Amino acid sequence: MKTKLIATALVTAFALPVFAQTGAPAAVAAPVASAAQQVKKDTKEIRQETKDIRADKVDLAKDRKELAVDRKERAIDQHREDAAVKRGDMAAAQKQEAKREAEQKEVKADKRDIAHDKADLHHDRMERRHERRERHEHRHEAAEQK
């Protein structure tokens, strides 16, 4: 009876550390799972930034088209003003000048929009580039640690 008790105590003494060690691989699996989650998160962010960049490109193209239309309208108004001055019709010339000045304000606003869109596009591209580089560096660091 004493020998069974001692044998049980010894088996228990040896078994507890073994059971405690089996929990260790689960702890190693947790960083791997979090690394996979991090990759998914990074990929999602990169895709969102790519989507933002595409939207900025579309907005930039739209603003450039508006600028071209406004410039054409301004040129037409300038031509009409010059024709009115040539005819001696000062009232019509002043009217066309007012229209041309309004078109010039629209041109300036479009140029400002284009500049903001370009800056936003540049910022988004740089942010995406930096995040890709960081992701690449983290991958290589993880590979080197293995």
C-alpha cells in the first residue's frame, strides 16, 4: 500500500511538469495567430488606401475636366468682350467682362481643388508605400527569428 502511494506520488510529481509543458505550444500558437490577424489587418488597410487612391484619381480627373470647360468658357467670354469693344458696344463688353471674371474665379477654384487633390493623392500613396515597407520589414524580421 505504501509502495502504491509512493509510486502514485512519483508519477504525479513527474506528470505535472509534463502537463504544464503541453500548454507551452499553445502560447507559441497565439503569436502566430495574432501575426496572421495582423497580416489580415494590414492587407485590409492597404486595400482601403488603394481604394482611396483610386477615388482621388477619379476626383482629380473630374476637376481637370471642369477646369478645361471653365477655361473654354472664359476664352469664349474674352472673345465676345473683344468683339463688343471692336464694335464699340461698351455695355456688352462690360457684361462679358463680368462673365469672364466670374469664369476666372471658377478657374481659380478648380485649380485650388486640383492642387488639394494632388496633395491628398500624394499623401495616400506615401502612406501606402510606408505601410507596405513596414509590413515587408516585419515579415523578414519574423523569418529571421525563426
